[in-house]
Amino acid sequence: ISSEAAALAGRLKLGKLIYLYDDNHITIDGPTDITWNEDIELRFKAHGWHVITVPDGEDLDAIYGAIKAAQDEKEKPSLIRVRTHIGWHSPKQDDPAVHGAPLSEEEARKTKRALGFPEDKNFYIPEEALNHFRKAIDRGAEIERQWRDMFEEYRKSYPELAEQFERFVKGELPEGWEEDLPVYTDTTKKVATRSASGETLNVLADKIPNLIGGSADLAHSNKVFLKGKGEFYCDTPSGRNIHFGIREHAMGAAVNGMALHGGIIPFGAT
């Protein structure tokens, strides 16, 4: 799924997409090179991604700079490869044993000692860290307030579109969406299920403007192409036909993700 999705993201130039790849060279069975010799950076570059490497996972300034550079890249999704050490500062650092099993009490004490944490406290959160993370509450509230103010201004200028947006977000169907659906009563006439499906989808697409989807390189075969609704690409985001290519796994993951997000009604076909 990940390879198919990465290839599709590169083709669609999804510049807002940022991967942070935790590269610790360890799997449960041992070092990654027992099964892995792939050049991750070259693979993602071949997919059309913007690739950044951070050699030290503890260099927070470098990680921040990489994220900022990724945010500034608008035409490509970004992969930030960060070299880390699993079990950092524990007696089992860089050991496969720390991948799937907890540290013993003594190992945990040694790790806390190495990190300068109180050895007798569990689930300890330094006051400085707690205060820092709680700033997110006020910051989030302010961002939400700004968005709501913006949307109210939008509503004044575009009341019909604002109402439509709210209906999309609530998952409500427009009135009369079921009108004009095709009915097949002539039992003497054979109709392929894919043809009936395609006719139904196109009627629904005229009634439901947030219906969007596509096929894994079979849209004209399984009849799911939405006529007159445009094709979705980076330069035509209003298109409602997505060309997933021969990527059934990524298509299935994408339409499930879109359905979970809400606001649109996705479909996929193969």
C-alpha cells in the first residue's frame, strides 16, 4: 500500500504531504540489512518526492529546519529521513531486543539515569515539558476562533456555498438525491451490472456534488467514469474522476481515508 500511495502522491504533486521516516536500522529479527537493501531516498525521488535527510535524530534544530523546508515545497510531497537509535540511552540501545519487549526495572533505572530523569518516578513528565505542551490548548483555541470568524465572513459573501459546505461536513444528502435513479423492469433485456452501476453513479453525481472517486485503471471498463465531471489532478482539483492507476491497494486505503475524514462521498472500483 505505501509504495502505491507514494507513487500516486508524487504524480498528483501533493505538496502538503510530509512523511517523517524513523530510520533506526532495526527490526524485531535483527538489523534491517538482513532483509533490506533498498535505497529509500532514490525510491522516493523516483516517485517525484522532495527528499531530506537528517543524520542525527537528536538534532531538533535540524529536524525543525527539514520540516520547514518541506512545508515550503509546494509542488512535491516530502520525505524526511531521520537517523535515530532505538532504545536511545538505554542498555539495549540499537539492540533488536528493545524493539518488541519492555525494559526491565534495572534497565529502566539506568536509562533514566543516563537521561537525567528521577530514577524513582514512573510516567514522569517534567514541568517544563508539561507547560510547553499545554500551550497547544490556547494556540488551538485561537486558530479555531480565527477559522470560525473567517467562515462567518465567507457565509456573508457566499451563503449558498457555506450552507452546502456545512451539509457536506454533516454528511447530509441534498433533497431529491434519489430522484431520476434508473429503474430496470424489463426482464427480457440483459443489462450488465457494471453498466447499471455506471448509469446509477452518473445520475447520483448530478445530484450529489461531493461524490468523487475512480478506478484502478479500469474506469471505462467498469463504467464508473463520471461524465462531464472533470479529472482530478494537481492543476484541476475540482475534477471528480480520480485516476488511481494500477494501484488497487492504495485506492482502497485512499477511499477509506476520505470516507473517514468526511466532507466528501468517495467510491473506488476495480
